[in-house]
Amino acid sequence: MTQWLAMRRWLMVGLCWLLTATSGLADLLRGTGDLGIVIERTSGQIQVVDTTAQRSIHTVPGLGDLSHAAAVFSRDGRFAFVFGRDGGLNQVDLLRGVLVKRIVQAGNSIGGAISQDGRLVAVANYEPGGVRVFDSQTLEPIADIPAVSASGQTSRVVGIVDAPGQQFCFSLFDASEIWCADLHQPNQPTVRKFRAGDHPYDGLITPDGRFYLAGLFGEDGLSLLDLWQPQQGVQTILNHYGRGEEKLPVYKMPHLRGWAAAGELLFLPAIGRHELLVVHRRDWREVGRIAVHGQPVFVMARPDGRQVWVNFALPHNDTIQVVDVPSLTVIRTLQPGKGIMHMEFTPKGEHVWLSVRDEQRVDIYDTEQMQQVATLPAQYPSGIFFTARAHRMGF
């Protein structure tokens, strides 16, 4: 009897231990679909955030110069690849909140992309120019694509995106060209080269992966490449806007990567002007303009396409405006604080997160009521990137 009681006691102890252990394991297990990162531009670190709980769960230091940082995510959403202005390529484990690996692959980089199959990470470089490609698991170098034009001119690279067919497309700012590199054989990329407009400063790809567009700094208009019919070459669109008008000083270059696609309409920032261009995607024809508060920087559509949110360059960077897509009118002007650097919608668009750099915080707004619902402290925040980007072309 005594032996049976002792055995029973040990069984109960073991059961309690097992329940405690599995309960702790359950607490550790989680998905990554509601995670994201906030770049803290002056401290060289990022915050890993939970968009459902609206809180920071990790701080990850040691990522170098993040003054113009961008990020992409692995296909499973577990790892962020953060591109620093110092040429740094950083791999961050979002679940553990640690920097897995950091390499400095160039002197000055401006962004990157992850391939269609998720196996390759490409970095666009200002110095020494060109694109470098790495294994996404190990960050071992795979390919080097120098950006040298037919005339021998070395160029800075901007506007890099992933494209269907295991491609990376990007623009050569100094050489005024668009290149698409096929990485089916990763260590032997095949590059197609196209003449673009004057000084493409940024690029984007349509959500279906068909069209690559480059904004032009040296002339009015945009360069358009149809990836279904690349033999047709680059077409110039919207080259009439601003013609005959006095040029305004450009306080900050707008980011085409933050364009807005809402149904068949596209909303683009007009360089140096206080307006948005509204373009019909069927024929790339301008169908309207919307006067806004200042020079737009990011023009971003809520995921359902009903609203477009816009932030601005100095001296109006304390303001956000909300455009109603059906009426093409500004329906709300908000002033969250000084230095609104970036916006990011939650995957289904019920909230938008705003980095308020000069007041060292991130604000979260309800997009239906257009009211602040939460705020998080952050050291000079800039870019905000959520893991939902892992499943979007060009993000």
C-alpha cells in the first residue's frame, strides 16, 4: 500500500511537471503573421512589434547605420532582412528577437528585395554601385551584378524589386537604364537592359508583377516596362504633367514604393508639386489630380482600396491627409506630430501605424474613425514594415 501511494505521488508530480512544461511551451509557440518591425534610425536598432497586441516584444541592437533603412521578410515571416545605409545586410529572427547574422557587403546601399522562391536576397548599392545577391539562409554571396552601362558608366542602383520568373528588376540612376536580372541559375544571372528616361530615382512593380515603373528625376513622367512584352522596350507615360509650369524645389524625393493601387486607379506623388496624380491602369492615362497639403512622399492605399493616406515633405511633415477613392477628395486632415516618416497598414487595414520621428513615438490610428487608438515609444522611428509584405510582389 505504501509503495502504491509513493508511486501515485510520483505520477502526480510527473503529471504536474508535464502540464507545466507543455503550458510553457504553448506560451512560446506563436505564428508570425501579426509581427513587424519599427526602424529606430539613430540608434542602429529595431523594435519587433505585435500588431494584434499593439506592443513591442523585442528590441534588437547592432544593425549599423539605419538612417535610410528598408526591410523584406522570409516567406514564412520569421526572418527580417534589414538593409542599412552603410552597406549592411542584417538577418533578424523575429521570434527570438536576435540578430542572426550581419555582413557589410558594400559602402552604401539603398534597399533590397527577396526572390520569388525566397532563396535569394539582393541588395541595391550606391557605392560601388550594382547589385549583390546572397543566399537567404546563410548570407553567403551568390552573384555580383556590376551596374556598368554600354558607355562604361558606373551607376548607383535604385528601385530594386522582385518580379515573376525569379527576376530582380532595378533602375540605374546615373546611366538612365532599367535592368532585369534572371536568377534561375543564381551564380550566372542573365541580364536584360533597357533605356529609360532621364535619371530614374525609384521604382515599383504592379501587384500582379506585370509592369515595372520608374519615377524620373530629370524629366516629367515615368518609365514603364511591360514584363510580359519586354521586347517592346520602355514607354514614357505621364510626360505632360508639369509642362510649362514653374518648377518647385524638391524637399524630399517621393517614394514610388509607397504608391497606391485602388481598383483600376493608381495614385502617384507628383515630384515637387502639391498634388497626387490619378492614373487609370488600363491605358496609363491620367484621369485626375488631387490637390493636397504639401509635397507628397508616401501615397499608400488601405488594403481594401477605399482610402489613400498621404504624408508630406518639409515643411508639412507633421500632417497626414486621407483621400476618399470613390470621390477623389481629401476627407480628413490629421496632425499627429512632427516628422511623420512612414505609414504601414495592418494586413486587413483596420489600423495604420505612423512613425512620428521628432516626437519619438509610433502612433496607431483606427482607419474607420481616423482617430488615434494607441501609441508606442520609439527612438526616432522611421520605417515600419509588417510581415504581411512577405506575400506581396515588390514588397
